Amino acid sequence: MTRRQMMVEAMKNADAVADACRRNQTIFGYAENFVYAPPVAKLRRLMDAGGGTLLDLRAEESHSGSHASYSRRWATAGGAPCCGWARTPIGAVIHLKHYEGLRKKGTPIRVKSVIADVGQLTKVPRFQAENRKWLVHSWEDVEDWSAALLTFEDGTKAAVMSTDVSLGGVKNLLTAYMSNAVVQVNINPNTSLQVYAPDGAIWGDEYITEKVETKGGWQFPSPDEDWMRGYPQEMEDFVDAVREAREPLSGLLLAHETVEVIYAGYVSAEEGRRVELKR
């Protein structure tokens, strides 16, 4: 099956879910934690206060590779970073442009086109020849590196990176370049707590942060990792949305458009060209 055929099937499924929700008046909560992370919530308030235009968004979720064996192959994972980890920063940048459009003109600013590429960097001969490998390297037919460039209806841009070849723990990053300000979001690693130990064994079984290869040296343990990443706030909003019979902050449109952008990215990477989205 080509990536274009996969996109067609994925959008059929997304459309079916959307139609079922609308037909049955069901509230759909899209579990996209970046939307609810406290630094992104603050970014929205800064956007409201400053009133500038979001011109350039750059976001990333990367780490040294999933530990789950199913993630290694298309048949069981449906893709790797582009489909798996990239959905979070992609959802975040789409959300922010939706939010900007709704605040300024009453309609979301949507993605117009996608250019993307993927790669298998852990397959390169020099890496394969290394004796000790710190990265997950047992990928079969999925990518371990992806990049996507999104163009929105208003001509503004977003660049999203997501890889499995990034040492040093999970990176959840977003920078908003506005016409009158710059806001840099470091969900993880964040610098609210910094610790140092010459030997990682000093910390024993105490949790530091996700996917670090060693506890030694300087580390950035989050005092409350779930809160910093927005998970409790996400669940709270979903419960309130049901109770108040309203759309959650992260809802059906964001989920549908994120799926569309992800699979358009795969089509772009396979066909080597920009993919225009129908609006």
C-alpha cells in the first residue's frame, strides 16, 4: 500500500469518527497533552496580551527510541516518530494557529500544505559498525527521523522535528516567533530543578526523568513531570467539557487535522513533493 492510499484510508476513518460524534452529539476529547502543558497555557495568555501575529512556530519531540517492540515495524505501529511522537508537536502548532484565528477573526487558521521527509539514520553503515550503541537501533521498516514543514492558510509557517536519535532524555520543545515577541517553551527538559552527581549510582532508584541514558553529570529532574506535561489539566478539561456540554480545548477538529497532516507528511516524503490539503 502506498502512503497516499494509507492517507485516504486514515482520513476515511477520521471522517467516520467525526461524523459519528456530530450525529450522536458526542463530546470528543483529543488527548494532546502539549495543549494543556502549563508553559503552553502561559504562551496563549502572552499571545492574548501581546496581540502579535504567530509567524514562525518550531516544535520538537525527540528521544533515543521507544522501548516498545511493536514500534519497530509498520504493521504494528503504523509509522514511528512521524506518526508516533511528532503528533504531539504537530498538534501543538496546529492548536496555536487555530487559537490565534479563533481569537482574532472567529475561525481557526488551518494547515494549507505539508512538506516532509523521513529517514533511517540508525541504518547508516558507520553507526551500524559501532560496538556500543546508546540509541535504540532495532528498527525494521519504519523511520527513526522525521521533519515536516507546515504552511498555514495565512502564509505563516511551522517546522516540526521528531526523532529517535536524540540522546539526553525526552525533548518536548516549542518556540513561537511572533511579530512582536519570542516565546520559548521547554516542557522537557525544564530547568526548575538541576542536579549534579559524578556517579549516577548516587541517586539510587530515585527517578530523574524519562529516557536519560545515565543519571550521572548534570540532570534536569522535573518535580512533577505529569503536571508539567499537561496530563492532569487535560483530564480536568475533558471532565468539565462533558459536565458543561462544551467543546474541550483539544477537540475533534484538532484531532482530525493532526491525522491529516501526519499522513500528508508521509505522502510528501514518499513522493518528494509538497502536499496540498483540501479546504
